[in-house]
Amino acid sequence: RTTDFGSYEMNPETILKATAAHYGIPEAKLKQRRRGPWKISWPRLLAMSLAYEDNTGMKVGAAFNRHYTAVVYAAKRVDALCETDAALAKEREALKCRLMN
């Protein structure tokens, strides 16, 4: 795992708030136990993946109400999806830019 945030300190809560604002969904929806539709699950996967770049799986899992293995899965899933779908990769980069500003 490598971080793309440079010298920025990104904790899971900051990423959770920024993701909720970016996608216009309540933070509670991103933290809910149910998987939910794609419009909820994709932002959650993306946020967990970005948070995992700078934090442990346990810390990210606690912030998102998930087991740490779900965080590891999210990181792998987001990487795989972004390799095959340029639009999703663009969304990931847009959220990273929002986090750094």
C-alpha cells in the first residue's frame, strides 16, 4: 500500500465526510450495515479504499462500521474496477483531488 496524499494526514472520518459531501449522500448511509444500491456501495468502497491507503484496516473498519477484511476487500475491488473502467478511475481521482484541497 502506498499513499497518494503526500504530506496530508488523512483519517477515515475526514475521508468519510468528504465522500458523503462529494456524492451528496448522508454519512449515515455510508456507515450502514446493509450493502445498499450501487449509488451507496460504490462511494463506500471508494472511501474505504482511500482511507486504507493511510490507515490500518482496523481503524478504517471501525469508522465505517465494517470488519477489517471488508476494508481490504474494498481496496482490492476498487483497484480492479478502476483498471477496467475509466469513468470509475476518474471518479477516484476527483475524490482524491477534493481530499487534498
